Amino acid sequence: MIHGDFGRGQIKTVMTGSILIVDDDPVQRRLLEAAVTRFGHTAIVAEGGAAGLEVLDGPGARDVSVVILDLVMPGLDGIGVLKAMRERDITVPVIVQTAQGGIETVVSAMRHGAFDFVVKPASPDRLQASIANALKVEAVEGEVKRTSRKRGGLLTFKDMITHSPAMDRVIRLGQKAAASNIPILIEGESGVGKELVARAIQGSGDRRSKPFVTVNCGAIPDNLVESILFGHEKGSFTGATDKHTGKFVEAHSGTLFLDEIGDLPLDVQVKLLRAVQDGEVDPVGGRSTVRVDIRLISATHRNLLQQVKDGKFREDLFYRLNVYPIFVPPLRDRRDDIPHLVTHFMEKVAPADPRHRLQGISAAALAVLQAYDWPGNIRQLENAVFRASVLCDGDVLDVDDFPQIRAQVEGTVNLETDGDHETDGPASPPLEPRDEDVVPGEAASASVHDQPAGTQPRFGTLRALDERGNVRALADVEFEMIKLAIDHYNGQMSEVARRLGIGRSTLYRKLKEYGIDPETGRVDRLAS
């Protein structure tokens, strides 16, 4: 046990675990490193978003239990790090720090998977409570994964948790597809359950007892895609110390699921086309082709047809993959499923935390969950229910157990309080630089000055009137609408244009007019 004075507060710690601190400000890094060390944890420090990702991609990643991530950084910012973590399927809890940006920034971070947020300068009690909660959730999550692996078993369409008419077509098409061997393309937003549909197809067909091999094409470095898919011979390139068979050969006689197929480099698409057409692959450095017999299922959250028009995806490969398309609707179009999914996710947590068994969820909490649009879809809902189930103090989940979701539904996030984290005794002072922590020429970060909560519109809506009661200028409303659409559809410009009912060329012209970067969705001018 470690005891340490920190300001006026007395910090006691019984937990261990490495905390990765990602911040470009050396003063903040030093303060946070001192704080988490006093809490009894090992601190790993990264001087920016790119450096933080290197740690999470490296051999020491398994030692990281929690990430404390600054949102506003030059280069790769906090939102960029969160996006990259989701693409790489890195599930370490992330506590974001914000000193500017206000409600919109925090909401965006939560939508991209942040576990919690703290406002600079954060009090030690607030920070310690957030870390403790993150570690608790991370520990139970590990147990849930182990329990799930023990269960194993095949998945069929009967195992899918749905009571929504919007999913009837998906199940009907999937059952027909399972009876054949044609290539399938599953389309839908991130987190809707495309891999679940693919596994149900495999589990319902005659290859059910054969391998099911998954590849996330968006998470593989471009220089390794070919080797991972098709294999390589020993010594075929620097670092190839052993022969590697590749995912196609691993999936021989079974099913190969290529997720995020739209992220494949063009040069690899040529070899993929041949593999699909001829059932042959060419290992890197190999002297002969290898015959494979696979069932190919591809998936994407992108508009592949638009990718073809933009020259980013081969047209001939598109038509080879798009033989039997299945579109999985987003969760906001099948809200009837939310109560059943919530129950299912609560039951998943129960075996991992038997001393804390929940009896259910309140009607008010369920109403909040059904009112939310879930841009992260089922994956986001599962994370929210999981977090709430682990941290709930009572035996029924209530509205207060979903603070971030409730805040977004109501349109406000209170940045000035400790949120749902209560501490015993008087609050400790914020983390402020001591004399020895201040480097000449460096200033501590400023605190947040947000717009009053009462002036904020409900999330997902636009204000028609200004503060004086006058109708707002059409250009201002259009500007906000485009920003909202970009955020809502995670920067997928084809989907943004389609939902707004305008052409892509018109959308890009308006982005230029309003100073919005089409690559990042950031605004280069202040909204009026």
C-alpha cells in the first residue's frame, strides 16, 4: 500500500497497473506522472498522439491498463488517437483530458470510445476515482473475455439478439446465403454487427465445422498486407525469419472474413482479385502458387461504389465481391432491439462479477438508451452497458449509471463538476504546478470556459432562433447542419452527402466555403 500527500488531500492506493499518459505539454506530463505514481501505479509517458500509439502498438502494450489522453495536441490529436485505437481493436479504457473545446469536444470523445473525461486542472480525488473505475472495468472485461472463450460454440441466426423488423431481411438473406458458396459483401456502419452476421452464415452452412479466419484489413500496415493475406517464404524480405502461410491458406476448406475490405491498398487488390477468381494465391517470395478452397465473406462501412468512382477501389474486384450484398441497418433504425440487447449484455457481465448481480434496468434508463442515436451502434451500446453494470452501486441500472449517454440525449455535459464520481471527505485541490514543476517559458493550461448549459440545444437538433429570439441566418444553420452530419456519420463524406440530399461535389464546395477540412472534419473558422 502506498500513502502520499498530494496538495491538501491524503491519497491511499491499493491498486497497481501501468498508466499511459499522452500529452504534448511537458508540465502536464510531469504533474500527471507524479500523481499516478503517488496513486501507486507505474507511469508510462508519451509526448503526443503518435508516440502514444507507438506504445499501444509495441511489445509493452499489454502492460498498459489505462490511458490518460489529452484531446488537444498538435499532429495526431486525442480524437485521432481514439479513432486509431478503435481501428486497431485496442480496448484499453481511455480517460480524456480537456482544457478547451467545451461540450462538443467531450461529446465527440465519448462517441469515439472514451471511458471518462476530466477537466484540466483536475483534482487528485477526481483523477484517482476515474482511474480506479477504469481499472475495475478493465479487470471485469478481461474476465468476461475469458468466460466467452470458454463457452465457444458455433453461432447461428437463432443466436442473434433481435426482435426488429429491420433485421428480418438480414436474417432471411443470410440464411439463403448460408446454403450457397457465393462471395458475400456485408455493408453497414461500424459496430452494427457485420462479423456477427458473417459468423452466423458460416455456422449455418456446410462449412460450420471448418476454420473461420478473420482479417481486419484496416488494421494491417500497408507494407504487411500482402504477406499477412497470402503468406511469405523465409528470407523473402527483411524480417522474414520464418515461413508464414497467410490467412488464405489458414482458411482453406473454411471461411475467410475480410473486414474493412475498402481499406485494402490498390496493389493488393490485384492479387486479391486473382485469388477470388482462380482460387490461387502467390506467397511473397514463393516460386509457385498455392491452391485454396475458401468461402469468402467481405465487409465494409464504406460506400464501395463511391470508392470505385473515386479510383480508390478496383471496379472488377468490386463486382467480384458484390455478388450477394447484405446491408445491416444501424441501431437507430432498430430501436426495438435495444431492451433485448441490454439484457443480453448485462447477463454477459454477471458470471464475471458474481458478487454484484443486477436485477434489471429502470424504465427511465431504458427510455434514455432508446432515445439516443448510437453512432457507434451495438459496440457502443455494449460498452455503455458494460461500464454501467460494473460501476453500478445498486441492484438496478438507472439513468445516473449512464452519465455520458444521458448528457448527450439532454444536450449538455457538465464540465465543471466531478460528474458521477463521489468522493469521501472534502474535495482535494486541482493538480497545479509546484515551483519545481514549472519550467521557465511554459504556462500551465487554462481552465474551460464553456457556454452555459441552458443555452445548449438538445444533441441532434439545431436552434432556429438566436439569443434575441430572431430567426438565425440560413448560412449559419446550414453550417451547423453540415458539422453535425460529419460528426454523426464519423466523417464518411459519401454518407454525409447522401443524408443531406446533396451531391458530393456540392458538399465539398460547401466545406470549402465554411472552412471545414474534408479529411478531418475540423472547422478552420469560428462558427458564428
